[in-house]
Amino acid sequence: MSDYIKELRDKVGHMPLVLPHAVVILFNENHEVLLEERSDDGYFDFPGGGIDLKESGEEAAKRELEEETGLIADKLVLFNVYTGEITKYVYFNGDVIYGVDLVYLCDKYHGELKPQLEEVKRLRFYSLDNLPNKMSIRNKQIVKDLLKRE
């Protein structure tokens, strides 16, 4: 959590917040997508996270991808923006957020796949037609939207 969000939480407590996020759908050469198994709740998620104060969506997407996976995006393309109830997330401490989630596609990248152990249990590529079921409503919608464009 960034210092900005910590300061904001000190002022508003557990009140629901709308927060911007950047998410990366990373495709390998077999057109499989990279998912991370989260350390906190065991859900499968696309790499991504909060956009810091004064940071662009693309900068955040690249930073989060590298932090969580060790991979560096060479090119990102904005896919879609997700908002509303499907982006709601309740943290273990009771904090509630609704995201404004900028979702980017990436198939040009480099680096060594290495999970950020504080947040990620495991990284693995999956075929779009054989994904784990333990995914958020938002991520299931992203997958539906990806399959529509195929």
C-alpha cells in the first residue's frame, strides 16, 4: 500500500473508496495468459495494482508487472476500463474499495519470471479456455471480453 493510501485511510477509516488500478494481461507465445495465485486470499489474478499519485496508468502497469513477476513490458495496449460493482474488493481488515481498473494487453516483454513472494504464491500461464475457477467477478468478465475479441 502506498503512503498516499495509508494517509487517506488514516483520515477516512474503513469508508469505501474509489481507487485507480492498472492491470496487465500478459500473453506468451502460445497465447496463454499469465496468472498469479495471490498470497493473501488464494485467488488467481492478473498482475497489477494501484496507481500511485502522479503516476500514469501505463507507468503503473509496467511497474506492477515488474514488481510482481520480474517481467518488463516492452509494449502495452489499453484493452478496457472496468468500474462499478464488479471491481469491489474487501480487504481482510474491512477496508472496501471500488476500482477504476485500466486493463492493458501485453505480448512483447522480456525478463525472468520470478514471483514477488510477499504478494504472489505462484505464477503460471494458462489457456483462456482452461483457467482456474477461483477468480474475481472482474477477472471473469475480463476473460469473457477477451474471448469475444478472439
